[in-house]
Amino acid sequence: MRERIDQLIAEIDSVKAVSLEEVEQLRLKYLSKKGLVSLLFEDFKSVPSEKKRETGQLLNDLKNKAQQKLDELKSGFGAKAEPGKSMLDLTRPVDQKVQGTRHPLSIVRNKIIGIFGRIGFTVADGPEIEDDWHNFSALNFTVDHPARDMQDTFFISENPDVLLRTHTSSAQIRTMETRKPPIRMIFPGRVFRNEAISARAHCIFHQVEGLYIDKQVSFADLKQTLMFFAKEMFGEHTKIRLRPSFFPFTEPSGEMDVSCNICGGAGCNICKHTGWVEILGCGMVDPNVLENCGIDSKVYTGYAFGMGIERITMLKYQIKDLRLFYENDVRFLRQFTGTF
């Protein structure tokens, strides 16, 4: 083997090339998987044990010498140019760099966080895989509540107490269990519901919920907070209205509508010719929920609200099909370039 190694060294020392194509052919000849140097490494297995150390060193030197020779030949072609002429080809087309952007849901999510951040709300989150207590029981859901049905919620078959959270209210419970009032936080995150995918519904969507607990918190505080949010999100001329509703975890409860920013309240297909569009649910935190989390309901009160980020985004950008958010169609996403 020593003789073959010496022969290859002498051969490699004398090789020449007149083009980069020939350099590549030399690389294939010597250093490819079936090249001459690689074949010697295969034969190394049959070398006697007492000669392996010496032979192995020679093989490594051969491989390094071959690589060095190829690098020298290649660099020689890279440096060739006519005297006084730049290697830069000024006629070559410029590489087009596509400007990226945030996803529209991320844009609106960040805007919501920023709006509430200006009035003292901080951000928290919780796990997407939840247990029954944090997702339902602690929030005053009865055992026979429809939301607990399999057709509405994704339960884990191996353990019926484990499920994919249906709202970020579970993060509110975890916060109230571990923090003492005052609490002023919002909870953005992804949630899951067993719904058929359509232009207005999806099995995965995003929510932002808010919670404020302190002494002497009133429904008037809730109304003023939501008014501030609506005007910051949709414009100074936006109006709101609150309609009575029911949620297990708030009492009293309400649905909030905003004046349609598409027709200006005159009536259109988006607002179903009412001039109003529903965007969120809200209410005062039920005393039972406070007690479930170890907060004295006789000392503290609070309000909570929750909204779907998809709905806010659709209204803000006049998007009529929810599925566009999840299809990754570049033609759709490109519209939001530069929108922050």
C-alpha cells in the first residue's frame, strides 16, 4: 500500500487543469466516494495491525494533499481576470429579495396587546392541553353543560379529564390560583373547538381574554376599558353597545357590538344591515369563580372579557373568509407587507 500511496502523491503533484470543469473531474477521480483515495481507505481494513498507525497517517496526508491541490487549482481560476477589468458582472440581473411580513393574525394580536398594555395590562398564558377543572369546573360550568359534549370539545380518549382548551379562560384560573389581587392581565393564545371548518368557523382559532380584579371594580370600569379598546382598534368615531347575555363565569354578562366600520352604521351585508357587529363577550367575574380560586369575593370584585382575534382581524381588514388565515396563500399574505 505504501507504494500506491507514493504513486498517487506523485500523480497529484503533477496534475493540471485548464478549466473549473477539469478541476471537478479531478475531484471525482481522487476524492469522490469511489475515487482512488477513497478506495485506498477501503483497503486500509486489510492492513496488518502493526502497520495501521503508520499507514493511517500516510492516507490522511494523501487526502489532505489531494484536497489542497484541488483548492489551489480552483482558486487559480477564480483569480483570473483581464488586467483592469473587475470580476463583477454589472449586467447580471439583481437578485430579487422578497420582503417578508408578519401574519395578519400576529399583527392584530400584537396591536391588541399594545392597546391594553397602555392601560396597565400585562400578558400571561397557560397550557393548550388542559384539565377539566381549569377549563370547565372552576369556571362554573355545570356537569351537563353543552360545552362538555364531545361534539364541542376535543377530549383525550385515554383520559377524559384531559382536553384541548376551548378558551383562554383556563389561563385566567391558573393566574387567580397563583397570584393575589390586584390582577390586571390579558391572555392571548390558541384554542380548539370541535367545529366544522367553514368561512366563519374553524377547529383552531385564537383568543385574547382580559381580567381585572381589585377592590371596588365595577361594570362602569369594564365599559370604559372596552370603549378605549374599540376606539384604539377601529378608530375614534367607533361606537359600542352592550347587550345582556349569559356566561357561566360572569354575572352580569354582556355581548359587545361595535358600529360597523365598513358601512359606518348605515347597514351592509357584513353587519347584516343592523349597523352593528358583535366582537366580544364580557361581564363581572362570578363570585363562585373567585371563591374557586381562593379569592375572597366579599373583598374583591373583577371583570373579564374575551374576543376572537380572527373576528377582529376580519372586521379590521374586511376579510370575508376565515379559512384564508390558514391556507398560507402567499398572494393573500403579501397584502399585509409593511402593515404593523
